[in-house]
Amino acid sequence: MFERIKTARERLRGFANVTPIMTSRTLNESVGAEVFLKCENFQRAGAFKFRGAFNTISQLTDQQRDRGIITYSSGNHAQAVALVGRLLRVRTTVVMPDNAPMVKRAATEAYGATVIDYDPERTTREEIANILKAEHGYTIIPPFDHLEVIAGQGTAAVELFEEVKTLDMLLVPCGGGGLLSGSAIAAKSIQPTCRVIGIEPELADDATRSFHTKTLQTVKNPPTIADGTRTPSLGKLTFPLVLEYVDDMRTVTETAIVGAVQFLFYRMKIVVEPSGALGVAALLSGEVSGTGRVGVIVSGGNIDGDLISKILNT
């Protein structure tokens, strides 16, 4: 699988941003470690999802491109697929929950995608996507449970290691597990001694429960502020990869997530969405004790103005 990630790294060259790695002496002193933040909030479309979307869509056949693509997402994957569709001139449809952040929906439409709303209390996004696929012949580009999507996401960790060389620990946000599994494969292939820890909200702890029980667990529409982690479960591909390559899973409270977003904004001057701040939340709250050199994947920065205002004034 690491060979797929290395191939994806070359495929993305010149298309994906090589995002910056930021440090903070204040953060280092607060947690007692040397922390390196891989800032995917500066990726195209504002999140790491561009990596997996481009790596996958760019490999479609001409026939598949002509028929169009469909995906389902609460926001960041939606935007990424829409942007890649525009870049590669592929017609794109996105199934999106009606409670998705407005900034993410607006960006998805601005990139040219057709958005199909659904009520997550009444149906699932997969059901709607499969119906539309059958009707129109679309190719589904899933948000995380696809080998080429996972490979694309793993390139963020490859870039991190290329710059910082060695890490004792890598913290990665977890929703459906695409970023986590890809990052873990990359980290263990480059530096087997690096501990990889996935971070979830306490209110959306399905992957953490799955990891510790070794049985796939689910959650339905969890009320976490970290909307990018509201996926119902790990996937058929990502679950076994997480079990094989990840060392531990931890959760953080909503209060810790809010505190991390505030810290990143006020002390480091960067805008990070709640899902992207999970690793920093784990360190600042003490849920993870960092020592030595610690890498953190900051997964995205797409957040509504109303929400960031509410967080900053809490």
C-alpha cells in the first residue's frame, strides 16, 4: 500500500499544495514536546481531501469521465471532488446533508457541482448516491473507503516526514479513517518506531470503540461540533488498516476542541475547523502526553463565520 502512496505523491505533484509545517514555542512549552503542525487548512479547497479526490478522479477512464461522478459528504470531500471535477472537466454531483455548514455547501456549488440535499434523520447518503448512480451511470468517489483515496490522503504524512525527518508520535484526526489509515501506513513505512494515534470527538467515538473492541462500531448523527467526523463508522477498508497500522485511539471533549480552535486562532493566527483541531485538542487537554517530536495533521480550515465567531467568543 505504501507504493500506492508514493505513486500518489508523484501524481499530485504540481496539483496539490505542499502545505506548510508550523511550530509554536508556546505550544511546545504547554505540552512538553516539540510539535510540528502539518497545516492542511492551506490545501486547495481548504482541507486534505483534495489529495484523495485528485488521486482517484485523475485515474478515471474517458468513459467514466463522460458519464460523470457522484459523491456524498458533509463538506470537505464535497468541495474537493467539486474542485477536481472542475479542473479535469468532469460533471460532478454531491449528496450533502441539509445541515452541512453553509460555507462548505457554497464552495461546493461555486466549484460547479450539483448539490442534492438529504435529511440524515430519514435516509442515508449512500442510498441516495447508489440510486443516482443506477439512474445516470455515475462513478462513485467515496469520501474515505477507497484505496486510491486512502493513498492520496497518506501523502500529507509523507510530506511531513520529508521535511521534519523523524517523529516520535503522529496525531491524526479520524472520521471515516481515510486520512488516519493513509497517514499510519506512510508513517510506519518511513519510520516504524513512530507511534500513530487517531483522535476523535468524545461524542463521535465509533472508531475508538471499534479499535479497542476489535469489532466495528457505529454512531448515528453525533452532535459534535467537529462536523467532519460525523461519519457513522470506519469503512470496510479503513477499519482493518486502522487495526493494523494505528497504535492507539483517543477521544477529546467538545470543550477541548473549542479550546484548540481558540489557541490556533489567537496564538498561531491560523483558522482551523473543529475537526482539524483534534490533535492539538488532545495535546492541550492532556488526553495525549506528548514527548519528543510530535507531528499533528491539521486536517482543514473550512468553518462558517457564525461558528468561528461563536467559538472565539466562548
